[in-house]
Amino acid sequence: MDKKEIRFKRAQNKTRNYIFVVGGVMSGVGKGITASSIAQILQARGLSVTAMKIDPYINVDAGTMNPTEHGEVFVLGDGLETDQDMGNYERFLNIDIPGINYMTTGSVYRDVIEKERSGGYKGRNVEVVPDIPLEVISRFEKAAEAADADVVIVEIGGTVGEYQGVLFLEAIRMMKARAPEHVAVVMVSYLPVPGSVGEMKTKPTQTAVRALNSAGVFADFIVARGPLPLDEKRKDKIAQFCNVKREHIISAPDVASVYDVPLNFEKDNFSKHLCEVLHLPCTKESDISAWGRFVQKTKKPKHAVTIAVVGKYFSSGDFILSDVYLSVLEAIKYSAYSLNAKPIIRYFSSLDFEKDPKKLNVLSEVDGILVPGGFGTTGIDGILATITYARTKKIPYFGICYGMQLAVIEYARNVLKMKDAHTVEINPKTPFPLIDVMETQRDNVKTQNLGGTMRLGEYPAHLKKGTIAAAAYKKTEISERHRHRYEVNNTYVERITEGGVIFSGASPTGDLMEILELPKTTHPYFVATQFHPEFHARPLAPHPLFTAFLAAALTQQS
Ligand code: GLN
């Protein structure tokens, strides 16, 4: 047997373990962070761990969803457009995760129907139960094989009791029936403290556990989220009414920072108890020292740095939605902490700058300005005004995707005097189509073939020596994740370059502009990328371009 075969044999005989994380009572209490933290504390035990997310909606992926409704679309290396929790997994585990680890109800049904159409069920009746849960289970197993994982953490979106989650609970029930000693169920619940009573209430948790039980699934652990830690009395009550061992009830009160969660879990010996339930030899001492060092850095930084993020998706009714740019905000934080600086991030909706241009002056109070990605017309004039402000007032600027395309437009209009220059995404009739639809995208745009068809995922780029970009990366060959349909129009590259812009990164064939910058002689730091560097930023590996931007912002300050 050669090495590959041996590995395959070993993989075949390996016992895979599954931890399902479900939500009770209500959503938005940190199920994703709980799942990521569980994954991390098991990884710290030396186990090979991967994480999956199930979203219960019919959309095949998260790509076509409005970010103000669904939050950020996180792009995986293989190009799948997913939920922001996949980003949490990659960041907490410091690994790349493949598309097989993400599924929606829509994607499951689509595959079952396609299999039926191509004779995959050999003419038999194909039914919602068991065929849908069986397809779900086969994906769990594929993800486990792909990662050669000892443990797969699976987060089920939504809350137990919702109609749309029933088939996923059925898949868990079937898994538990097959191998009860290798499946654990964790319910993340919420224990409110109503102001009028002033006492922490366990009843919603009891009700949620019953809803879970009625699907034939029983919780092994309850993570008790709430504004306060769980006291002994309530621990007893939950243990008594919910059939969960006392030491399997994990208190998870609100914390100042989500990075504290894995460390807090270990205070309750969570990883040890999980290993016991899964019959895993939990011999290796938990080693969360690297994470601990990162968390330490976040506690008492020496400096502070203020970054303005100017985006078009911030407003949601009377609320500000920062989740839309989650990975960007996280990337800023990691680089700031690595420079021993506290990140102060201020959010601005570009629409506000449009309505009242005087408001732009608040940008004089920040050390750096970042414009993240986006689509369509709304709020674009506010973004262009922001870029003019950053460029002319010499405030460090970092543009991502749309933030690069619009930087080209801004420069062309105001420096190169190309009146009405635009991206054809907004003005198809512009006299200067500086940003044009990519050749490969023309048909998709024409026929509205919009799902999963952008230029997505990891692509290589080559950097010019001696540029800000090459200095930041400390190398000239890079690979980054993408999500776009438009690009810098090559017809104009020469003219823009002659006009003072440096294209410091391009695709290996040289025909797709990936990074632009202004020389240090004209601006302290003006860099923009066609790709999304934020998807590679990790707490334990901050992204070099974010770090260079933050360093420039700190210099600006002094
Ligand atoms: N709307 C632009 C494009 O499709 C930019 C996309 C983005 O910012 N992700 O190319």
C-alpha cells in the first residue's frame, strides 16, 4: 500500500464524531460563536476539527441575499457564497473550510431532485422523509471525510420549534440512532431577566427543550446564554426539568468580547465533558495558549486608532447594522491589536454624506478611511465624496472591491478630468466606462443569471516589486478571494497609469487589475484591492494589507 492508500484506509476506519448545535428560545444570542468556540476548544485538545452550518431557507446559497437582511455574505476559498458564521469558523479555527461544509434547504432539495431526474433513486418513490435527511447526513459524512475530522461541529440555523428546521432535527435523530456514542447535542438557550421581576427565568428554556424532545432529539448540554451568569438554584432547576446533567449546563453570560468565549467555556471544563460524551480519549491537555495570548493583546492596548468605515448598507430602519461588514471589522481589529492599538471603528452611511455633504467633515476626526464592497447605485455619490476627501486631505485610505472601482472613477473624474467617468454597473452610457463588465459576465448580466455566477473565490495575483503592496505582503505571488462582476477596463489602464496611479497587483496574465495604489510621494497611504482581503484575516494571522493600513493610520495620528 502506498502512503495515499494507507491514509485512505485509516480514514475509512476512523470514527467520526458529530456535535450538533441547536438554538432554543430565540435567535441572535450567539449560536455561531458558541459553535466556533466549541470547535476551537476541541482543536486545542489536539483533535482534528471542522465546522458546518445549515441555513434553513430555500435560497440555494447566500449570494443573492440582500446584506441588510441577512448580514455579510462570506465567500469561501472554493467560491461558495455563505453565511457569516462560516467566517467565524475559519477565524476561530484558523483553517480554510470548503463549500461542502455549508448547506441550505434549497441546496439539499436541488441535489435530491437532480439525483432523482438522473435516475439516482432507481425509479423508487423519493420522499421528504427519509430522503431529505439522508441527503443531509451524506453531506455531514462528506465534510467529515474531506477534513479527515475526528469531530464535526454542525450548527443548525434558526430556533427549535420552527417548521423549517424539522428535517434537520430528523437528520440529527437518525444520526443519534445510528451511533449514539458518537453524537452530542448542544442546545444554546437564553435565560432572560425581565426588568419587572429582576429574576432570571428558566421557563423559556424548559419549553425549548420540550420542543426539541418532541422531534426525538435530546440535549446532552445546555449553554445558558443570558445577561448574567447562571446561579446554583437555576442550574438545579434546569438539570431537573430538562434531563441534562448538572455539569453539562454551561453558564455563558454576556461578555465584553466574543474572543473570551472559548476561555470561559474551559472554565467549566466544557471540552473534557464533550470528549466524555463522545467517548473520545481526551488525554491531551487543552492548549489554548496562542488564543490566550491574542485575547491578552485585546485587553490593554497602548495606543488607540480610529477608523471610519463608510458603507452603503449600514441603515436598517432606525438601527445601524454592522454585521453586514463583519469580516472587514474583524480584520481591522486583528491588525490593530497586532500593533498594540485599540481599534475604534466609526460607522458612516454614505447616504448621510449624500444628503448633507457638510457631514463629511467628521472624517477629519479619524486616522483612516475604509470603503468596503457593494453593489448598485444607492449611496455611491456619498462614497465618491468620501474618497475625494481621503485623497485630497491625505488621510490613509483602504478601498475594497467597489471601494477600488470607485477610487478609479474618483481619480479619473477629478484628477484626469474625465467628466462623467463611471462604472457601467451604474451608468452603461458613460463616455468613459472605466469600470466595465467582465467579458465572462456579459451573458450572466444580460440574462439575469445571478445566482453563484460572479467571479468567486480564490485567484492568484502577481505584485509589482517596490510597491506598498509588495512591501506589505513581503512577497510578490499572492492568492486572495473575490466576488465581483466588473473590473478595471483595460482600454484605460495606460491613461490612468500615466495619470499617476500605480496598478501594483494584477492577475498572472496581467489583464485583470487587482490592486491600485498612489505613490507615497503623493499620498501617505492610498491602496485599494479588487479582491476581498478581509476573508483571509484571522486573529492569529492578521492580514498584511490591513496591518499596513492600520500602521499608516497610526503614523497619521502622530
Ligand atoms: N459591484 C461591483 C462588482 O460587481 C463590486 C462588487 C463588490 O464590491 N463585492 O464588480
